Amino acid sequence: MAIPKAVDELMNYFSGAVTRIFGLSDDAYPGTGLQPFSGDVYDKKHVKKHFER
């Protein structure tokens, strides 16, 4: 009787993992929308000056 119980627990374990991996997302992150770019633009001259010391 212990073997069928162990197999049942093993199947429940794997089915729970599969459900979590392939199930719908349950993330509770707020919707932020489009974020504006606020970084520096790449400039070759500036990078070249930085490395020529």
C-alpha cells in the first residue's frame, strides 16, 4: 500500500510543477506603460577621449 501512495505523491509533485511552468501568469506587477529614454546617447568621440589617456 505504500507504493501506490508514493507514486500518487510523485505524480502530484510533477503535475504541480508542470502546472506552474505552463500555467497562466499570476504576477501582480502594476502596469507602468511606456517609459521615456533618459540615458546618454552613444558618442564615439567621447568614448575615444576617455580611453586615450
